[in-house]
Amino acid sequence: MTRESGSGKRESEGGNGEPAGAQRSWADGNSASVTDQVTRRGAIKAIAAAAAVPVLGTFETSEEHVLRAREAAESAVLAEMQGTAYTPKFFTAHEYQTVRVLADYIIPRDARSGSATDAGAPQYIDFVLSDQTPPPGPPNPTRRFYVAPTPAQVNMRGGLAWLDRECANRFGTGKTFLTATDAQRRQVLDDIAWPEKAKPGLSHGVTFFNRMRDMTAAGFFSSKMGVQDLRYTGNVPQAKWEGCPPEAVKHLDV
């Protein structure tokens, strides 16, 4: 993974399932190519608010729901640091590993902070989906055996299946996103990351990736690591007020 340093150059660093050299080009859905140079803050400007206002419209969730997910993710990360592997509540083992790899393509580790998986985004997503309330409707006659999945659950599971199927169609029978090479994964992601440039036949993949990107951003930027990455300090007392910083005045051209 790479992230842009203060000098404007990229600094490489390995991570979860993604070799060094990756770039955070899929974070905002507006770049022209995966090789475009973008700053982390600029790339996720439109979705960083997910941390401050944790509401995901496409996932029918509430602030309380997201806070529970954040607590669950932090507990899972702490447990993993102590040697206890996380067991997903919603995803299958294959789906969960796919989510981990995909999340780190969206927000990879770099010199500034850790990756989406380092911040517990996959556990966060898993909890949000497992903690869903079934949609309203008539009582399920076999409720003790089966509860109808929510739209969010269907969308996510279907999207992951689409991703594997697309890899198989492009690169050979039996190929999945996990077994695809880095170049092959990027080829698929480049085709679905930017809605305005995507082919009509890839609409399902585009919709899935948008949701996955939103959830990954919410999981990352609602974490302590994500808040620190934004460098938001809140109301911090100043020993001496010297006016607006020169760089801010220059930026505002006032």
C-alpha cells in the first residue's frame, strides 16, 4: 500500500493481502485511474463525515447501531492482539477474508496510519450486518428456523458473490477475488470504482462497491485510528493566540 507523504511522493508499505505499491485511488470514486496521485484527505473528503455522523442510508442503520458496531470492532481488535481470532457473525469465512482484502484496497496502511483492517473495519461491517433487524411484514411461520435477510444483508452477500463471479468470468473458472493476482483485482476494481465511467453491464458491481466503500470508511473513521488520521483535535486550549495560521490565510486567499 502507499500513501502520499508530505513531499508529495508515495511511501510504500505492505499490508493485508495487498502488495506494496498500491494507491488509495478508489477511496472517492472520482479519480481517472488507479495510478492517479491523490492525497488521503482529498480522496475521502466526501465520505469522511461517516465518522462524525455514523448513518449509512443504504444500510438502514442508526447511530446507536453504529456505536454498538464500533464497540464490537474495538473489542475484536483487542482480542486479536491478544491471540484470539475473530469469528465472523454474518460473513462466511471466505466472505470475511474477501472483505478484509477488499477493505485494505480501499484504505491501505501507510506512513500516516494503519489500514482498514488495522482499525477493525471488517469486524465493524460484520457486526453492522449481523445486528440488522428483519424488515417489517407478516409473521414468519418458520421463524425459529429462518429469518428473512434484510436488504443490506442481501446486497452485501450478493455483491461479494458478484465479485467472485466476475473474477471467474474474466480470469478463468474457479478464480475468485482472493485467488486473483493483484493486477487482476485492480482491473476489476478500476472498472467498478467510478460510476460515471463504468459500463452498464457492471451496474451491480458498481452499486456493491459504493456500499462497501461507504461501510469501510465508516468503520475506519469512527475508530480512534481514523479520528487520529484526520488530525482532528477538537477544542484544545491555546496558551497564546497568534491569529489565523499563515498557511490558512494563503489557502483562503484573504
